Amino acid sequence: MAIKIQSLLFLGLIVSFVSSASAIAGTATYYTVYVPSACYGYQDQGVMIAAASDALWDNGNACGRMYSVSCTGPTNAGVPQPCRNGPVTVKIVDRCPSPGCQATIDLSQEAFSQIADPAAGKINIEYNLV
């Protein structure tokens, strides 16, 4: 019985390392006007949405992709501990083009506020394709 428990604990440890190793570091900001969007025009896609930076846009192939996003910390001294509960899962519905885009992913205000204090404005994140 003890060997089975040890095996399960070891397997759980390996799975947690694999899932955390696959997360990609980046930054997130938020936006508040959701339509029209580059992917869906005037179709409402809800509020758990995001705009992809050029790094994620992939010539529009990012449309509809789902990402799990977690706050990992501040990008400035304004809000030293911005992170809240997380992660949040968002759907890419828009593009956040350069040079105006200041983050890897631009979250809806609702999604951002679930993982961080909106007063921070910009946060460090980890994200994975779901």
C-alpha cells in the first residue's frame, strides 16, 4: 500500500512539473471596448476574452484559441502585490497590434480583474494554450 501511495505522489509531482514547465512568461494589460473585434466583428463573445499581440496573432489564426492566464507579479512599483486568484481562461477575439500594444495579451477588464488588481494596469503572467 505504501508503494502505491509513493508512486501516486511521484506521478503527481511529475505532472505538476510538466504543466508548470509548459507555461510561457509574458505580460498582460486590459481593455474595455469589446466590439467590434478583429475576429468576430459585432458578434458578442462574452467578457472572458482577450486580444492577441503580434507574438500570438499568427496571421489571424489565433482567433478562437483559448488561453489559461495566471498573474505572477507586478511589472512596476505602483501596485507591489497585484495578483489575485487565478488562473482565468480567455478566448482570443481581437488583435492588439504594435506599436500600441504594450503586452503579450490584452485581457478584458473582467478577466484581468479576476487575476489581478486593475490599478496595476500591467502585470507579469504565465499563459498556456488550453
